[in-house]
Amino acid sequence: MEARRQPWSVKNEPLIGGLAIAAIMVAIFSATGWWLAGAEERTETARQETGRRIVRPARAQMVALRSAFGAGPAAAVGAIQEDPDEPAAAAILPLDALSSEAADYAAGLPCCVSIAVVVPEEGLAYEFEGDVTSPLLSVAKVPIMTMVLGQAIEDGRELTATESELLSLMIRSSDNEAAYSLWYAMGGAEAMVALFESVGLGSITTYADSWGSTLASPLQMASLLAMIVQGDVLDEAARMTAMDVLSAVDPSQAWGALSGTEGLVTETGVKNGWYPEPSGWSLNSLAYVAPDDGAAYTMAIFTQGSAIMSDGIATIEEIARAINEQMLLRF
């Protein structure tokens, strides 16, 4: 196994045994840097050290969406905003301003759901406990994917055959071995921290040997996916690759945040994560929806404590259906 690399210092080198070619540092466009990490398994260490639910940071430290979201790769989404001279943050509204049905349903649950919806073209976000962090599980494969695509851009090349294969397996089939190959190639936990900081998404908690234990919030993840969809972090070819692979997830894994869009929108994509814990199932769903005649938006719904997996899926889909119904009525 290769030694851990340090972010910001090591150029990519070939990996042995069929692993993807990758590196720690990626500089995209102007000064935007990338570091990714993620995963689905091995969350027990994180639970033992932090507990199942993570206390939210002070409200003043909540992720703030910049109104300049769609202005290009240097426009950081989710940057913490404390300086009054900084550009005005876009509005972050309570979920009931978008869907009282979804908000009421979430508030009535016995345990543990956090939700964020980001509409970048409008400079708006809606949230219910959206700044509460929890393990990303396989949703963390989305930033890993972005890292791989970003490295190819930095190198001025297309993805290698190995990179393409691992990327497809990781997203479409949620293959954990493919994710670990890319996670270590990208620089692991330190790379993930550097990614989120470099794009203004604030602080996260990572664990050296487990991408899935990474702690982040729905607002952070919905913001990252919105940056991808908007083309703020990847060139057009890479952006289309990301959206295409997310749109072709195995049908058995395509439940969740796209509920209510079936037959109404053709351009959608999703990545889910799931893990059984002693306290119940944890399930996460991250998706984008790009209506033909309206603004694209992203959604992240994280849940914990479901007695069985199907209950957690039903919870996510009930919330998503109500949100998507309201969003699609606007266009």
C-alpha cells in the first residue's frame, strides 16, 4: 500500500495493480483547488468518537450561499461569511417557505432527518436542520468523482480507461472497492478537508481510513452538487460526465430524492448511501433535477434511526415528493 500523501505537495504518479492514476493537488481554472474523500462503510469509529448525531455549529457559522454562485469557478458556495464587507449571502430560508408539507412531515418524525435544497440560479437555499452534520456514507462518492474529473482537467487529458471504469463502478453500482482505490489515490482524508476548504464549503470532520465516516451537512453536499451542475467546478465535458454517470445509477439504488420527478423531468441524477447501525438504518440521498424550462436545483436528505431500510427510503421519498412537487410547479 502506498504511503499517505500530503495535500498541496505531491504531483500525480501511476498507481500499481490497476488503480486509477490520480494525485493530491488539482487546480481548476483560476485558484480553485480540489480534494475529495468519501465512503459508506466503517462508520463505527466515527460513531464511537462523536455519537450518532453531531451537534450543529453556532448559527453564525452556518454555511452561507454566495449570490455569486453561478458566476464561475472562483465563486465559492457555502463560504462562511462573517466580514460585513463580503458580498451579500444568498437567502437561506426555512423549508416551510418552499413546502410546508415537507417541513411538517419532517418535524413530526420521531428521529433525525436533515434536509437542504439549493437553487443556484436564484441564489436560494431551503433547509430543515440543514447544517447538522452526519456521516456521508456513499454520498461521499460524489466528491471523489469530482476529484478524478478535476485531475484529468488539470492534466489536460481525458480520463484513462481505468479511471473511467472505477468511476462508473463507484457511482452506478456504489462499489466500495472502486471508491477506496480512488480515495487513496486522491490523498484520503487530508485531501477531503482541503477540497471543502478550497471551494468555500467550510469545515468537515474526516477519518483516515474511512471515506464514508466523513461528517458533513446536507447544505454542504447540496451546495457541492449544485456547483457541479452549474459548471462552477468542472469544464463542460467533465460536468456532462458527472451528470451522465449520476443519471445512470443502478435502478435498485435510484430511490430517494428524485421521488415525484418520474415522467416529469428527463435530466436528473442521484447518489444514495445506506448503512445499518445498532440504533437503526442511516440513509442519505443526494440528487439534482434540471427541468427543461426552469432552474436546476439540488437536494440532500439525510436520515438516521429507521428500524428497517425500507422505512428510511419511504421517509426520504415522502419528503422529496413534496419538495419536488413544489419546485416543479414553479416552472
